Amino acid sequence: MASSQFDCQYCAASLLGKKYVLKDDNLYCVSCYGRIFSNYCEQCKERIESDSKDLCYKNRHWHEGCFKCTKCHHSLVEKPFVAKDERLLCTDCYSNECSSKCFHCKRTIMPGSRKMEFKGNYWHETCFVCEHCRQPIGTKPLISKEHGNYCVPCFEKEFAHYCNSCKKVITSGGITFRDQIWHKECFVCSGCRKELCEEAFMSRDDFPFCLDCYNHLYAKKCAACMKPITGLKGAKFICFQDRQWHSECFNCGKCSISLVGEGFLTQNMGIFCRKCGSGTDTDM
């Protein structure tokens, strides 16, 4: 090779007997190569010379001796590390600073390991277990109680009540009637099957009925207005022989004065105050 062909591509100095760098089929002396192509170290900000190892991560460069954990300063060469907020951290420092702590054992959940999340807390997969059988819950359905989490079979065995209607487990809420428990959606009128959980209702022979069904099937009718007498909310009514009246309907058939707590007279099917009923059949 002629000497002119063995010159530095940049400064044209002869490279015979000297160190050089070959880049893109061109020769460069070490000095020129460093000025033109060398990267600068993220840590020390010095140029990474051609005779030094250049460690690169996401277009950032370090000297081999500068490639360290920014917290404990241990070398990261050929070791696992994590980048956070432009900082390089060894796995131990990252775990202590950034990783979640297990709600059960309080230890760090290492990066890359599987963790379970529930109600804003984290568990190791092996720590997220049923409080009763101690088997891992994983992604299976669970029911949470005050003192822990339970798989469905254990919860049903230990705590659950069963609906008096469908006989299935009641996991939350429910309606209690005559010392029996129902799902809200199972507590329905025995007549029309309408849900009663937010409705006023009456009972007959321990069976619940909505007001419409109870009034239609069982309620006594007022002898005056012929509307049902339910007795709801403490409503008072009057009974005489085989007839009933709402208290507000128990009035004289002639002058309409109230007869509640007063003596009255009857004539056939009518009731009268003493004044209006003088000479009638019966004096009460």
C-alpha cells in the first residue's frame, strides 16, 4: 500500500508505524478519530477515547468505570439494572426506593416478579392467599372481610347465609323477615312476584304481599267507603259486629259528625249519633 493511501483521512498525517482507527473504510489517526467520532460519558462528561470501552444504553454513553448505580455506586457492568427518571439503579436500590411492598409480609416485591393488587394494596403472588385454607387466590373470585380475604368456597363454608327462597349463598346485603334471610331480588310479593325490598308490604300466614295484593286478597273493606283497611302506619279502625270502618269514616249517617269514642245508634245498616238516631232500633 502506498504511503498516501495510508494517511489519516482527516489530517492527512502518515499512519505508518502508528495506531489508527478504521471507520467506514477510512483510516483515522487516534487523535482525529477522538475529536470527530468519540462520544462523551454521561457521568464524567469526558470524551470516551478509542482505546476505552464505550458502554451504550438508549443512545447514552459511559466509560466502563463510570457505568455505576447512581445510588450505591456499585458497577453495573454485566449486571441487571433499571432506568428511572434518567438514573441508572441496581435492582436492590430500585427495589428499596421504588418497588411496592407486600401488604402481608412487608417485604419488597422485586421488579419482574408477579404481584397481585386488590383495593389499592399489593401482595406477592404467594402471599395473596385465602385466610382460611391458605391456598393462593390468584385471579379467582374472592370475598373480602374485615380480617382478610377468602376464596368463595371457604367464605360460604365459614360465614355465608343462604337465601330462604333460592337457597343460594348471600354474599352481601339481604333482607330479614320472620328470622329468615332473602336476597333482595328474591324477596318478592307472594301474589304478583314484585320485589319488596324498597316497598311497604303486609304478611299473611308468614308470606309477604305487596299492598295491592294484600288489599285485594285479604284486607277488610270499610263499611262506609268500601276501601281496604290495612292498619298501616298505626292507622286506627273501628269494628262493630261483623263490620269495620276507617276511624275517619265512622261518622253519623245523617249529620256526618264523628262517632269515634261516642255513643251511637244503629238502624238497619246505618249508624247515627244519638240526636239523629232517636227512635232507632239499637242504642250503643
